[in-house]
Amino acid sequence: MKATKLAIALLTATGISAIATPVMAYEAGDWLIRGRVINVNPNDHSGQVSVNGAAVAGSGVTVDSDTVPELDITYMFTPNWGAELILGYSSHDVDASGTLNTLNQVIDAKALPPTLTLQYHFMPNSNIRPYVGAGVNYTYFFDEKVKGPLDQPGAKVKMDDSWGLAVQAGVDVALNDDWFVNLDVKYIDIETTARFKGTAAGKVKVNVDVDPVVWGIGIGRRF
């Protein structure tokens, strides 16, 4: 993966200089503001598509990935413990699969997934500061549009919002007392049901577990 190779190279380069130059540790009351570029890569699993109440054998959907900017804010309660709020949104195409794969794209939608995690930072006194976290995600789907052969005047689709768990691991590599490079990965539990009305096929419904792995690299500052 190009993003992963870039992250490793950047962290290696900055890590060498960080090890050589001691910097100030995290302290209780610190705010850490990070800007990241993230890749939202769904690990999706779909149920069968239902058309007018009848399941279509062997059918399903897939959700594509997206690369977007993200902002996250961490407050340190102690040098080791902090809470992170993740803000950003992504856009995704949903494609028919299996026996309905000839339909290709059926939905275009946006996802707003604010995620709050409690983090433990293992080495707050070090220049290289790994952490893990766990918390809760709420995903709001919006601006959904029917696409492809299902689309016709009056056709609509609505995707249910989702509550789920989130886990993460990452590392901050200090550049100086306040600035650092960040590499982060998250797994987010997202489940939704898409309901179509007024389409060329009538009423259509499908359940899908999106469950993305979110890779991120960026730069942050302590305040």
C-alpha cells in the first residue's frame, strides 16, 4: 500500500532525529490537535438483497473505499491517559454484487462517523509515544442517492445510522517540544440497512456490515 510505505518512510526519517533530540513529555491538561489524511477501507459483509419482500439468492452489495482529510482532538487527563474525538466525513459508492452484479453502482452516499476513544499512551516521556485506544462510534449517513438501473424520477434511498465500537493503535513521533508526526489505524464497527423506495424494481432493502479499517498519517501539535 502506497500510504503505508510513505508512513513508514516518514516515521523512520523523523524517528531518527527524534531519538537524538530529547523533547518535553506529555502532561495532564495537554491538548493534542492532529490533522491526518486517512483511507477508509471497508471490510464489508452484505446480506441478501430483498426486492418487494423477496430475497434474491446469491445477491449482495459491496462498499468502496475513500481517502479524505480528518481532524482529531485529544485531551490528556494524565501523562498516560487521554480521550480522542475524531472528526471528518467520507463518500462511498455502493455496488451490487453476486447475482445482481450487472446493476453495478446502486448508491452514492456520504458518512459522518464521529468517534470517541479512551487512549493509553505507553511512553509519554519518550520521543516515540505509542498508544492504544477503544471507544464508541456513531455514523450518520447523509446525501444518499439512487444510482444506476434502479434510478428513476422519485426514487429514494435511506441508510440507517449506526452505533458501534471502535479500537485503535498508533504512535506519535516528536519533532520538537510541540510538533509531532502521527501514524494511526482504527477498526470501526458500522452496520446499516439501506431501504429504497420508488425505484425501477419497487421496494428494495439490504443489510450491510461496513466495518472499515481506517489508516491515517498526519502531523500534530500540542497546546
